[in-house]
Amino acid sequence: MGQVWQEMNCTQCSVYFSFPLENTFTGVVKVHCGICRHYHQRYVVQGVVQEDGRYNKGPAVMEIDILKSQCYPRSRVNEIREKMELARKKKFDERDAVPCKEGEVVQEMSADDKVRRAHIEELWLDKYANEKFG
Ligand SMILES: [Zn+2]
């Protein structure tokens, strides 16, 4: 048993996300976008998402909720493929890591997310201080 990772694109809000499926799984799934919650119904054969068979292979047997943090603005698969192609042509000497700016792989946090993060940091600091100093 192994996992098959694949990247999908949400055409409703234009983000990409990736997720794993077991290679022993065959059936219909509903994948909910982490940003707009639009659902994508797909037929999966041995862990691989298929283009055909979305609506004629029976009802979905599993729903997958993608987290907001799993979404990113540009296809990482395409970017890595482009870099690998350049490496094959000896125009780029990095094979398995793609340098990129923070803004390309992570999304700017909203004001609400910043407040939530600050609150969680404060809770952890309180917990640490309490354990350390009583
Ligand atoms: Zn979406």
C-alpha cells in the first residue's frame, strides 16, 4: 500500500492544492476546495484521479476537505516540470528544489488570521511561562 499525491486546480477561485490518496482506493470522491469550498467530484482508480467517470460511477464514497493552508496560487507541479526541463537542457542546475519567493508559495494572511495567530501565540507563551515559572 502506498500513497499517490496529485495536484488539482480549482477553476472557481484559481488556486491549486495537492493531497494524497491510497493506491488501493478506487471510487468516487468529492474534493472541497480549501478557499471557496467549491466541490470537485472525481473518479479515482488505484489512487489516481481520472478525468472521466465523474458522474457515471455511482455516488461519492468519500469527501475530502482541503485546508486553506494546502492551497497555493500557482501550480507547483508545472513549476518543477519547467525547472526539470531546463536542467535537462543544462540551463539550470537545480534538479529537485525550486527557489521561489515567499509570496509565490504562501498566501498573505488576512487581518483576521493575524489576530487569530497572535491569540494562539499568546496562549502558548502563557502556557510556557506557567510551566516554567509557575
Ligand atoms: Zn476554489
